[in-house]
Amino acid sequence: MSRIARISRRARVLTLLLGLGMLAGVFAPAPAARAADAAVAEPAWRVLDSTATTLRLELTIPGYERRAVGDAANPQAVALLVPGGGELGALGAPALPTVSHLVAVPAGVRVSGAVVDYHAVILDDLDLAPVTAGEGTPFTRDAAAYAIAGWQAPVFSATTATLLSSADKAGLPAPTVAVGAPAVMAGQDVVALTIAPARYDAPARRAAVCDRVVVELRFDIVDAKAANAAQRPLPRSFALLAQEQVLNLPREKTLPADGAEPGLWVAVARSNATLRAKLQPLIDWRKRQGYSVEVVDADAVGNTTDGIKAALQAIYDDPARPPLEFVVLVGDAGGTYGVPTWNEQLSGYGGEGDHYYGMLDGGDILADVHVGRLSFSNSSLSQLDVLVNKILNYEKTPPMADTAWFGRALVMGDESASGITTIWVNQWLKTQLLGLGWARVDTCWGGNFPTQMTASLNQGASVFGYRGYLGMSGIQSSTISSLLTNGGKLPVALLPTCDTGSFASTSECRSEAWMRAANGGGIAAVGTATTGTHTRYNNAFFMGAWDGLLHGADHRVGAGQTAGKVCLYTNYYVGEPDRAQIWAVWNSLMGDPATDMWIGVPQTLTVTAPAALALGAGTLAVTVQSGAAPVSGLLVCALDAGGARVRGITDAQGHVTLAGAPFATGSLQLTVSGHGFLPYVGAVTVGQQPTFCGLLSTQIIDNGTLGSSGNSNGQANPGETLALVPTIRNTGTTTAFGVSSTLSGGAPWATVTSGAQSYGDINAAQSVAAAPAALVTLAADTPDGQVVALDLVATNGALTWDSTVLLTVSAPRLSVASVTFGGPGGSIDPGEGGALTVTLTNGGSLASGALTATLSTTSPWLSVTDADGAFPGVALGGSGSNAGAPFAVYASTECFTGHLAPCTLVLSSGGETVAELPFVVTVGTQMAHSPTGPDAYGYYAFDDTDIASGHAPVYDWVELTPALGGSGVSVGLSDYGWEQDDTKVVTLPFTFRYYGKEQTELSICSNGWVAFGQCSLVSYHNAGIPGAGGTPRAMLAPFWDNLMQSGDNLVYHWYDAVEHRYIVQWRDMVQCYQGYTQHPQDFQLILLDPAYYQTISGEGMILFQYKTVNNTDDLNAYATVGIQSPDGQDGLLYSYWNHTMGGAATVAAGRAILFMPLGGLLQPSAVVTPSSVTAGVAPGGVITRDLLVTNAGDAGSLLQVSLAKLDPAVMGGNKSAEPAQVIRS
């Protein structure tokens, strides 16, 4: 199996800034601000090939950032950074960058592997700064480490890391790659894969850095029992976290962002009655929201860490319970009302933390539940009132009279002891907030920190970030608790710095003070325990947690804290496992982990629901809007007077029907909640009516009786015809005479073939089963877990009563686990054919029967020569393959290596389709002259060196400059100097389809890019693709850099009506950073009219051409070349930071690059009659022969034809060729 998995999951740049010391006084605020705003593209990961026993991954690194961190003794020292990366190295030795990712692996395996390919370049004159000792420690070089000649590599832990084998090539050292021991995250086995892409020769002051690394992981099963273990249900937050953080995640482990209800929320508290009474409002609110709620009595389990964890473990392991998601520890770590915490035994500091309570699966250090603490003083239970009221008011009724506070933030960085990175990480945070719409982000880099903090936060703010050193720049716990008067305008506060989270002592620590402050403070806070913290790990947690909170799919504070710890694990576990564990323990959340952080001003909801229901009703229809628009993905919960609960998620129309057991008499609490919306809190009255006949229960029959057919298990399974016998109860006070009902609905998964039923007379308080049974046929492809809703309308002729029959379908959930090629070499290469065996896994709730299968592909270069296969039954949690009846495929000789061929496997049973499974087959291995890409949408870049692909464009410059005979006219841009950047909008002469959207306008910028639609940006500071906030959407970047016009050297455009193409030329633009007369760039963009240059998908083809290239802007990321999607979440990067992506050629004069979607080029086919002509021609003679050349390929395709002439009588053949001609089909 092979899949595209480009991991630049959100449009932002996250760089784990290193712990590099810097002396006070070196920092100047303005330059640092410019450095922090620099946009550096993230590394991109891609799955090239996956089988049951191997996984091949590609890492591309667009660029490295060099940051000056020198001091008086080391003025030239720099940090070499990779976005999203960490650093490794011994204390005092050169700090080498690393790039890491979590990778899904099969359960019960041992992982090994090798580096199979890499590309490296040399960076000269590089004085790498060393690894520092700790927070606030200036860097000190280890003279012996810096005297070692040759290429140095980081050292990984021998106890937790497995080094992948590698071999140097072309005189350049191979990267160092290691994998950690398998762990479990969200029910999936994972390993941390760490690549150290740089090697350093300290005496020579040079580094060898990789821009592309390909590794192959190999899996050997060592625990068959673990490999076949059943999977437990996942809570929504962990399923989403896995989707964001794990590469190669199996398809069955994914879920829609709004497709799951919340899990189990557990409070751990002492048995004191007053304490419990004060906690009850929070418990009631969580129940009302829709959480399953339990309370663990800490005293009943001995109030010990082991006893409490054992109780949590039992809850976690219980399959009858909802999946455990959140744990709230109620109380300080000691004292009368205390709930104990843990102390790690690795650092020598014995630092406290609650992390071990969350380690419940896999025996590893990854959190399996989100843990927080409501810490209040043992001297006063009234502080618990403060905590509970803060949470309830923040979530239910935040201050709305002045909503500006939702868009305000304060970030503080004190570099006086811990170095410049404390400021950099907060500048990064500021950039993220501004990109998300925050209107005002105050900054503080020096001066009186307490005064500036209180002045800013007392106006109200939603975010507070701090990084600094021991003592928190003079901000004491008393400063927070007594001087903050921000009321209910509460920020989430992250302050991972020495001693800010030492909550186990009897004195109040700073993270506790944020929650305890009676007149303000914060809604949640994370500080770090002990005085022995270290900058690089503090920074990693800080950025990882904020990244999760702001950009993740789940904005609850517990999920953000867990994301920060996953960031620590991913980047440091392989090399420094103890450090990853220590910092996971030391960073503890003060607050309820289920609190949802406000990202922007909350919106209001309008809910339509009945005001009253009859006793016996078990169905409630709810419709939700915000303004006039329906809102999907909201959690709707009905909680009746007896404590029974029914939940549901609104659909695309904002509608949900809650159906379950009949509601109890009294007030039915109705609550609607979701991220970004003020919760709706209402009530529906449930009372007895004179006559009401509602559904009580439904019997499912599938044993062949009463017209049914199935497997006799009493469940709803795909393809079965079910006999349904509803039982109706009259909850009224009078008899209902002559009751009948009609069953209908269920589309698209069910068809009611017989729905009319009778009950006769039903007395008050009597229940009657229907006769005859209704017949319902389920579609063969009904997915596992699908809830099919059927409408049951009962009537006595005068009254009607509506109920809902819910059928939860149990089905196999099959997915493609691996693909094995049976031809030469075990992998498919161009020109090869052979058997193809697919292995399926079943992650559903029912074993599958024997299946027939049909294989197809949309690839123009991969042919299915035998499309029919068969699979045996696949057991629940097991796997099976079509080895007994394999498919056969053939890869065309014209196929380019590295091509990802999209395939579809259609599975059938009894002639009915039960599943359609997409997967990708990789043909060959991407080489230097292979196309670049694809991106997630399917765009490839073919350059003029990709001859073997058959789609290499021919460089054919079209001069537009009038002074040189061109037909172009000036776009009218006014950029003739520094910060005069300009963009103009033009109307395209034809409609151009791009990423599936029709485009009619183009915004042309002087800085070497265009964007479809109307774009007001004039961005000159180029970034990676996909880019950070502020990057032009729907962008085409032939040469994005800070450019300007001069004289007649302008940006020209012209529509070539004859050739049906629109051309933009940037004529001899100069780069501003090097002066206004140097380094000209002459390049052009050509859009080919899709009506004449047709593709299968309808997307237009895009051509970049280069006449003069001077890519010399080494101060500001060189130039960016590539394309970006209209939503900014996808794109294809060709070159950035003077590094080219896999398969790309250097951007140089004479280069042509063609962008088009995968398989998007219509395929020509030549028919030539006769195939050759042989004739003798006398000197001076003329002979005429006719050749008929027909393009019999796809309609609209272009066939390029040239005529070769060969004289066999002349040595060497005297071969010549006429210019190529194009024949349109």
C-alpha cells in the first residue's frame, strides 16, 4: 500500500526554538521581531510505500534557519533550526537539529530499518552554538567536542532507540536516523522516528545538511497476542489528536471532526460532604453538556497515588463504560482535602506532577487521558467555589458586553537569564494569534514585568504566554492573586518556566494562583515544577501546547496540554527518553481539562424544539441555527428528571432527532454546545396526556422467520432483511382504540418493504406488540456503527403519535493494510507486470464473509490486466488477503518512477457491493529526474529534465517586452522601490479551473507571484508552501521574492489568442535586499486555456519558464517556487531556501516547469499509415510520399510528432529530424 501523507497539517510554522544561551544586552527588539516573523516552510513527510512488513517514508526539508545567538565570547555563533524540529547533542557539544514524527506501526512488532536515499549539501562558515546546561545558563563550549575532526552526529539513547543502518555516498555523510520503542497512542501502536539531517565538522566550521531523506522501516512480529488484540473505542479528542500527530494512521482509526460524542469525565475527590456539595454544580454542568460522569472517592481507595490510579485503570479498562477522556483531581496535593500527586525519580529534583495518572495504556509515557487539577487551599473550601464558578461562568456566560477581550492577548519573554529564545517563542505565539484574528497582542520583553502584566491583563485578555527564568521576572503568586482584577475576562495561561508549577509545597505556586485568584486571574494555567528546568524542553512544550490549542481540531485545555507533551515525546524521546518523561511530569494543568478555550467572539444559537412532550415520548426533534444559517457538528443533550440522557450531533441542516427510552415526567433539560458558540440552555416539559402511544422497545428478528433473512444473531447487519416488532405503550389515562402504525424512512441505508402494523385497543398503562412484523432491508454497504433512524407513526384515527426506531448496524470495517507485488524484485517498476496481492484488516464489530473483489485504477500508466480477485472471510480484528486469487497489473514503460497510482478495490458479497476501498500503488522509486509531488490534491510538477515521464515541457520562451519585439503590455504596477510593493487584479481571457474551482480573475504582484481571484496582499517576504498566515491563497509562485521594477523592466501580460494561452512576464526584476540595480530575474507564467489544452479533471495546466535566474537572496529565504491551494492548506513546493524538493531540478536559466494534477493529462495515441517510408532519391531529385498521422487518443489530447530521416548509405546514418508538430485529437 502507498499513500500520500504530507504532514503540514495546518497553515502555520512551528519551530521548536533551541535552548541556546545569550548574554543580556545583545538583544535588540526590532531585529528580533523581524527574525520571529520570518516564515520558514515546515518539513514535509510522505508515505511512499506501505506493506504488512515494511513502510517507506520520505522527508523533505525546504530549508534551514540560521539564527544568530552569539555573545561577546562567541560573536559568530548561530543556531541551525528546522521548523518543527528539536536538537540533540551532549552538553557543550555542537547542537544539531533533528526532525521527528510519530509513525503508526502494526501491533506487537519490533521495528528496524535503513536509510535508503538522501540528498545533502554543504554549508560553509558555520559556527554552531553548543547545547546548554539548563534554564538561565549561558552557553559554554566543550573544547574537546569542538576539536573533533570529521562529521559529528548526535548520540541516541541505547536503551530506547534503534539506529537505522545507513551508508555515506558521494563524499557526503548520511543522516543519522533512529526509532524509539513502540508505544500506544489513542489505541494505535506508534514509534517516534527521529532524523538528524545534519552532521557537523567543528574544526572546519561546516555542516552537511540533507534536504531529502528516504527511510524504510521493517516490522517483525514479536508478540502475536498483541497483534491480534481487540481495539477499544476512542474518545473524540484522542482520535483527533492521533489524526494530527501520527503518520500512516490506519483508515479505520480516523473519524470525522464532528463525528463522535464526548467520553467519560471523572472527578477524583475526597469524601467530605461540603466539598462534594461545592463540586456538584460542575458535575451537573458536565452531565447536562452530555458527558458521561463519574466520581472516584479518593478516601475509598486509600487516597494514595497507587490506589487512585488503580481505580482509574479499572474505569479505563472497562468495555461497558464509555471511553475515559478527562480526569479532574479536586484538591491540592496534600492537607485535609488533598489528592496526592506523583514525584518522578529521574531528574534528582523529585519534581511533582499528575502525568502518571494519565498513563493507562501500552506501558509507555504517552498520556491516554487528559488530566487536570482544581487546586484550592486547605484552609478554605470557599476557594473551591471560586474555581467552580470560574469554569461555569467562562463556559456558559462569559462577559459579552465588551467582546474585545476575546481578541486581546499578552505575551512576555524575559531573555535576561534564559536567552533570546524566550522572546522568539512568544513572537511566534503572537504571529499565530494575529493570523487567527486576534486584534491586539501586547508584548513585554523587558522593564517592570509585574506592572506591565497587570496593566495589560486587567483590561481583559483571552491568552497569556510567558517564558523566562526562575522568579518569573518578579511576578509572584501574590501578584497574580491580589493585583489581577480582570473579572470574568479570563486568559488561558501557559508559563513553562522554573518553579512556576511547583504545586506540591504548602505555599501557593504561580499556576495555582491563576485559578485561585478571586477577582480575575485565568481559566487554566500550566507551569513547570522544580528549579531545574531547561529552555529547549520548556520551549518545546510551550509551542506544542499552544499549537494544539490554537490550531488543533480540539480546543479544550486538556487536549492542548496533551499536545504539548506529545511534542516533547516526538522530538526528544528517541534521543533523551528521561527528559521527555521528566518534562511530561513537571508540566501540570491547573483547571478542568474539559474546558473549551474561546477562539474568537462566541456566537449565539437559536434552537427550535417543542416546548412540551407527552409522557412516554422517546423522540425529540431539535434544529439549531446561528443567525439564519444551520450549524452542524453541535452536541445536543436531553437529560430527563430521572437522570436518563440522550445525545446526538447536528447534521448539515442543523437538525438532530434524539431518540431513546421514554423520557421521565418533569423537566427535560435541553443543552446545545459546541466550540465557538455560547451554549443553549433550555427545558422541555414532559407530562402525562389523556392518550399517548409511544414506542417502548423493538425486537429484531433475522432468523428466517416472519419474512426475515440473516445470520440469526439478533443484530442489524448489512444485507439482511429484518423483521421488526415494535412494542407500543399507552402512557395516558384513557384507552386508545384501534391503534395502527406505519414504519418508513431509513434512506439511504434501509428500505422498508412492509411497514403497516396493527395493535388493536391499548388500555392505559398497557403495552402491545405489533402484528405483523415490519420488514426492513439493510443495504449491503451499510457501514459499521451506522445508526439507521426509522419513523414510526402510530394513530387511532383521530390522534397521531410520532416515535423513532433506531437500528445500530454491526458490520465489518475493512481497510487496505498492505499491497504486495509478485513480479520481479518485489516492487512495481515501469515496464513490469505481475500479480498484486492486497491484505485487508477488519476493525469493525462483525466478521466478514467470503468476498469477491474488483480492482480498478484511474492512472493512465498502470493497467489492471486481471481485475478479479477473492478474499476469504476476515475475522474481527484479523486480516486476510487475496493470495489465492490475486489481481494482475502492468506498469507502462512510459510511467515515470515514483508515480502514485490511485486504485479502488470494490468488495462484493452475493452480488452486492459492500465496500469501496481507495489505496495507492507506487510505481518505482522517485529519482532525480522524476516529477515532483504530488500534493494532497494530486498536482505534480514536471520540469524539462523529466524526459522519462513523457510529459517534460520544452523550454520555449515567449518574449513580451515591447522593446524586444514582444506583444505584452504593462500590468500597471507601481513598485519601483523599497516597500512600494503592488498588486493589480485583471480579468482572465478564459475560465481557468484550479484545485476544482473555476477562476476568472487573476491578481498579479510585482514580487513574483500571482493569485486567482481578488487579492489585496502585496507580500514580499516569501514563505514555504503551504504557507503561514498572510500567505496569498490560490497562489502561483514562479519566483516569489522581494522584487521591484525599473525603467522599462516591468511586469507585462498578454493573451496569445492564436495559441490560446495567457502569459505574465516579470522582465529583469531586481531584488531589493541587494540594492536596486543588481541580480535581475526574468521569468514568466503561462496559463493554458483548458478548453484547448484539455485534461481529464478539467484543471488547467500551468507553465513556469525562466530566462534569467539569480537566486541569491540568502538573507531572506532565497525565492519560493510552487503553487498553493485556494484554502491555503495544500500546495506543491518546488524550491525554497535554495533547496529543491524530491525530483525537482535547480531553478535556472532555460528551465521550464509544468504543473498539472495526477493523471490529469489526456493521453494521445498515434496511428501512422504507413509506419515508415523507404525510397531512393537521386541527387537533386524530389520524391513525394504521403503519411497519415492520426491522434486516436483522448478527446482534446495533444500528440507531438516529428519526422526522422535516415540515410543508411552514409556512415553514422546522417540522421536528422524536422521540428515537432502538434496534432490535436
